[in-house]
Amino acid sequence: MTAKSIRRKRARPQAGFSLIELMVSMLIGLLVVGAAVGIFLSNRQVYRATEGVGRLQEGTRVAFELMSRDLREAAGNPCVNNLPIANVLNNSGGNWWSNINSWADAFRGYGTGETAAGLTTGTGTGQRVAGTEALQLFSADDNVVTISAHNVAGATFTVNSSDHGIAAGDLALVCNGKQASIFQVSSASGSNIQHAATGTPGNSTINLNVSGDKFDYSPAATAGSESVSMLTRLRASRWFIGNGGNGPSLYQQVATANGTVAAQEVAEGVSNLSVLYLVDGQSTYQSAAAIGGNWGNITSARITLTLVGNDRVGPNGQTIQRQLIHVVSLRNRNP
């Protein structure tokens, strides 16, 4: 091989990709990357949707349990649920948490257009959302003590345990087989609980009788089924849809010592509360408007909660909505 041929061979260009081949390769690569990104975004959307629904349902399940407990216990007391009630609280009709004069008042629903006393409707945080329903419930606390003695003139109960959890200012219920009385505890020390005519709102009298005169709850003062007298705190609560930090939420109001009302946001993302009621002797559930004043004969309630997610991860960028339905029986009004 001559030197000239060697030089020609060395000068021959190296083979490679053409411009068209490079463009085709880049296009295929972009298609693969685009498909991978689409799958990733789709999976992320599904994950967010699933997580959002799960978070909503979990929070609402807890809310349902708390609400169901209040509903089941409505009109409950440690004695008999049709006893006459002596309510000696000052201005008992002026506050929702003290306005109970019979066990028929222990369960009350409010329709979309009804005003609930002391529950403000508006756009402020914790206020009731306009056009939503509400529930108001009274019941006795689970911690019940038996009365060992009752000093009527000294307005003092002596109970069988000092571990009762009752404190000054608490709203309380005392009852036996004859009647029940609602009052405010003026002081509590050990096993002694007083019901003097003091405090806020305070008691209008130390007499605890339905007729207005003195009534002795001590075991020795009565006979037969009336001989056992029991005492516990009175629980007053309300459930409604209020304005939360991230939109409408399910709220609960509870009356505490001295008539202080504490409100708490129980479950976020609950946009509506709808309740239908079953009247004793009937077979169909009715709205609050159809009940009239027949709240004392309600035996169960059908609750529907509408849930709305915060993220727009549904079809066409919509928020996810779900409805949960639960039927609760008022066990204190059922045989």
C-alpha cells in the first residue's frame, strides 16, 4: 500500500446519526417521558383523592360517634324518663341550656329556617351557617351517685361517694321515683353537695319540689320505689353546621359550669346536616317542620352529613363530595 492510499483512507469521515435520526430519537424520548409524567400525575391525583376521601370519612366517623352518643342518651336520667321536673334555676327559660321543664324538652330539632335561641347565624367563625339544621339535646351524665342524706333546710346533699366529679357551678339533676329537680351546685366538698340560692345563674330557691315547696330527697323521707334518690350532672349540648377555619364544619356546643357555653369544631369539611325524625307509632321519617311541637314523642333520628373535600381532585377539577347516613335510636324513649 502506497503512502498516497494510506492518506486517502485516513481522511475518510466516520459514520454517525443523521439529523433526521436524531430528531426521531428525541421525539420518541419525549413521548416516553410524557407518558411517564402523565402516569405519575394521574397516580398522584388518585392518591390525593383517596387520601382526601379517607380523611373526610375518618373525621366524620368520629363525629358520628360523638353525635350518636348524645342522641342515644337524650332524655336519659338515672330514674324514670317521664318524671315531672322542678327546674329551680334562675331565669331558666332565658337560656337554651337551662330551658328544660319536662323530658319532652330533652330532644329538639331546628329546621333550615328556624332560629335556635342563643345560636347566631352568620359568616363569622363558629357561627351557624344559614340554611342548615341543628339539634339540641339534654341528658344526665354517666357518673351517678346515690344520696345518703338530704338536709333540706341547709340545702345540702350527702352522697355515697366523694369521687363524683361534681363541682361548684355545675348544672345538676337529682331524682327518685316521684320527681326530678334541676339546680345549680353552689359548692361541693367531699361527699357534700350544696344547692343554695346563690351563683350564676343560681337557684331561685332551695326548695326542690314541683309545687314550689320543700322536697326531701333523703331515703328516710320517702318509701317504696321513691326511697332511692340519685344525683348527677346535667348535660346540655347542641350540634350544628358552623363556619370553620377551612370552610363549613360540624360543631358542638356544650354548656359547662356557670352556664358557660363552649363550642368546638368536631369535623372539618361537613357542609350540611340534614335530620329526619320518627314519631312514636308512625312508620315514616319526617322533617323538623312536620313535627310541630311533638318532640316528646320522637323515638329515632335519621342523620345525613354531606362531606366536601378541600382539594379539587374530582372529575373536571371539582371537589369530592360524599354523604354519610346514620339512623340513631333514642334508647330512653324506646321499650
